[in-house]
Amino acid sequence: MRGLKPVFFLALFAVVMNLFFVSGTPLTEHGILSHISREGIDLALKMVLRLLLLASVASLLTFTTTPLSLTDGLERLMKPLNRIKVPVHEIAMMISIALRFIPAILKEADRIIKAQASRSADLDGGNALQRARNFMPIILPLFAGAFRRGDDLATAMEARCYRGNRGRTSMRRPGFSLADLTSAAVMVVFLTTLMLVEHARY
Amino acid sequence: MSISIEKLSHTFSQGTPFEKAVLHDITLELDAGSRIGIAGRSGSGKTTLIQHLNGLLRPTGGAISVNGLEVSSRNLKELRRRVGMVSQQPEQQLFEETVFKEVAFGLSGCAITATETDMRVRGALKAVGLGEEILGSSPFALSCGQKRRVAIASVLVTEPEILVMDEPTAGLDPRGRREILDFISGLQRERGLTLIMVSHNMDDLARLCDRVVVLSNGAVAMDGKTREVFGDIGALERAGLKAPQIRYLMMELKRRIPELDDTVLTVEEARVELGRVWGMKREETGSHDERDDHGEVFPRRFDYSQIGSENKDNPDSDLYDRCISC
């Protein structure tokens, strides 16, 4: 339910727009309900359902799969691209490192903001140009810190014999399981039913 | 300038499921011109507490006032000018093109002339022991020690009356540590600043502070003169800290030499105390030792004849035996 929050207002907006601005057969002759058409209700419902489904599926994905597993899966899917010289492993490694460092960088940003605010309390005033310049005291140290961290990490990885993808094996080996097959089967059945239902209407 | 903290509490993310109470009912009176150390293990709330001193955080309970004025959003600018806070590893916050601009950053909110800014920047650099030749260089081209000094200068440039330092010796080698502590000490004495130093290095606090406040789990566990606080090892260890290292050695020695006064804070004090007791013992046994220019006993020559079973009756030999064997 928490995952549906972002879409709530969008869904509401869609409902209102569809209910009142779609022309077609009106519900009643007079009054406010005459502005609502059957087609409008139809479209509104469909839109809401689509949005809800989109949001719930996305939430489900993020609630059940760790970012690292997602990256692993992505890497496996992209493997064929290796043939056209796309650096699949490097991209996947970059994504997982970036994910891992997000909390660290957020914390450092907070620290830097507090330090700079202690020195000069003028960080939120002025016109657009002034405000843009006010970012420098935060962005520059953050970047410098990120480069320093990257350097340290690279050295650490090399010290642990990381040489890229050559001869690299993983501890976790995600494979196809019964759960995957069942969910795929359910999806296929669902999609076919949907298509048939849509088709049957016309 | 004094600081008055009354029943200060701070809870992060109040009202959300992530609510976390970090400080509970802290009441402290920090007198002007004093040197106060704030100690506590990681997570005891030290940094949270000092962030209240210059208005970075506002208390969710209780009040804090600096020099009689309560901390509020209206006087933040003035407050931050008067309360200089040097954060941990301050060399990481440098960003300007030149050292001059970096140090002058602290004055960017003030309405002062260019000549005044120039004077203050030069004054601040001089105070940290850096020469004017680096004014035009990039802060990133300096050595680590110089960077730290520039960062401190950029806080001193607003001529604060209260100086708050968060772990000033973090990441420094022993010599660097000594230098920076001596510098802070000299600065405080020269300008009569109120110094508040947060550290979990007990030796640093012992060297520098007159008064130590120990925080434990967000509340004040101990508060008193340095010597008293570091004297109560039991309470310190309950708060997750240890006394200055030299104390443990002296306590161990006191078990063998009851006349020893083990309430020392620094290695210097220990040396003097040991010299005193050694002199006493030597006088008892009637032997002579060289005395240095200050009249202190300097046991430069170790009398090996005292060691061994022939002198079991001699109380001193027990000491030598144990010292050798351990």
C-alpha cells in the first residue's frame, strides 16, 4: 500500500479528467451527472487500474528483490551484449558500487552542509545566481570526497585480486527455479485472457 | 561568553516511525574562558550536543542560550560568527580557488570592507602559523597539515569568542597531535576563548581541558574537574571510556609502591612523580643518584647489584625484580 502513495494523486487526477471531459453517452439528462459519460467511467476505471498495477508491480519488485540481486540479474540478461563489445560486467559493477555508496555519500553531504553552514550562514538567500553559487561549497568537497573514495576502493579491490571479469566466479548463482516457471506461466495465462477479453469486446 | 544549557533533549525524526531520542535532559553551564572537554563513546551524543551550540540543530526539548540570548533562527548569523565550530577532519571541506578566498568565506555574510577582510584573513593565517605566501595558492595544493590549518583559519577569521572543536586530532600522527594541541592551547590562552573540545582520546583531553563532561547514552554521566573525572576509573569504564593510558601504568606501580600518587594525567606528571618517589626510596637506602638541573632525581644509572636473591630483605629489590620479570 505504501508503494501506491506516489501514484495516488496521479490516479485521482486521471479519474477526474476522464470522468468529466470525455464525451459520449451521458448518464442522466440533467444535473451534474449529465457531464459524466459512460465512456468516461470506462476510461477512468481502466486508467486507475493500469496505474495501480504499474505502481504495485514496481513496489513488489523493489520490496522483494535486493538491489544487488537486481544488478546480478541485469548483468546476466545483458551478457549477450558482450558479443558487440558492450562492457556488461563493468556497467553492472558500476551500478552496484553506486548503489552501495548512496548512503555514504548522503551522510557525507549532510556533514559538509553542516560544516559550511557553521562557517557562513548565508547558504539559502539571494537570487538564482546566488543560490547556484551557494552549491559550490557543498558540491566541490563532495566530488573531491567521491574521487578520494573511488581511489581508495580501487586500490582495495586490486589488493583483493580483482582484475575485471577475467576468471571471475560468484558466490550466489541465481538460476531458474520452480517459482520463476510458475510466475511466468501465470503471466502468460493472464495476458492471453486479457487479450481475448479485449478482442471479444469488438 | 558563556553557554547555558537547560534540560536539553533532542529527538530525531520526531513523530515518524524512525524516531530516535539522542539527547536526554542535559543541563550544563559552560563558563566563559574555560576549557571544557566533552567525552563519550561513539554514539553517546557528543556531536549532536555540540551542533546545538551554533544552531545547526534546534532542541526538541529544553533550551540553550549563548551569552544570555536564546538560540533562535533570528540570531543564527550572529551566533555562527561568535561560535566558531571546527568539524571533524576539516580539511575535507575546502573548496575555493585560492587560500585567501577559502579563509574569507567565513566573512561572506558580513558587511565589511575589502581592507578589513584582507586584514582579518592575514591575521587568521598568522594565528594558525601559516605564511602569507600561500594566499594565492589553491587549497588543494597544500599538504594535509596545512589544509587543516587553513580550515581552522577559516573559522578563526570571524573572531569567535567560543571555539568548538570536534576531534581536532583525528587522523594525525603523534607529532601532529602534539602540535595541534599546543596550538589550540596557546590560542585559547591568548584570546581568552571558551574552548569546547569533543574527543574520545582521553590523553588529549587530559592535556588540554580543565573540566570534562562525560556523556553516556545521551545523558551526562560525569561532570567535573579533569583530575576528578579521570580519577574515577570505575565510572569512566561504565560509560564505555578509559582513563588516560598513563594512569593504568601508575595504578599498577602503586600496587608495589604504596607511596606513589597515581592520580596523574600526563606522562610528564608521571615522570615527576616517579622521580619524587625514587628520590625518597634512594634516601631511605642512603644511596646517591645524579640530580639534574632542576634538582630532580634522574635515575640514569640502574644499580644492577640490587637484583637477585641476595637482597630479598631489601624492599627495593622486590620492585626491581618484578620490573625486570614483567
